[in-house]
Amino acid sequence: MNLCSQDIMDNAQYKLVASTYRFTKREAEVLMLMQFGLSIDEIADNLCRSRKTIFCHLVSCQRKANSKTLFHLGSLVVQITM
């Protein structure tokens, strides 16, 4: 799946996720791609970044959202966007 970053950044849900926890644009973008069902490797390919960089974005999001697991982080994103 190849999603255009501009499509994600124009999405109202993206803006809501970014503002709720003060995520950077890239962090929110990574979370939205994760919500679309992409794996870390697929997100890295889609954004032309390394797997480690994507993982670091997710760890930063976990810290900002006070979340212990990626599953919990994902559930927070779903709650915000519903």
C-alpha cells in the first residue's frame, strides 16, 4: 500500500491526533499509517526512512501519550479518531 503523505496530512483525524498529544507531524503521520494497518517496515518504505527511525518515532509517541505498549498507543489513536 502506498499512501501519499499529503493525503494523510490533509486528513482531519491526523490533525486531531497531532494536537491531542503534541506529536510532531512525522510522529502523527507514522501513527496514522500504523492505523491504516501498515507494518513498521512498510511505513519505513513509504516514508523513505529507516526502520529504526520509524521505531524511534513510535517510542517518542508512547512516551508523550504515557503508553506502555504499541497496542495501547494504537487504541488511544482509535479513541481519538472516533
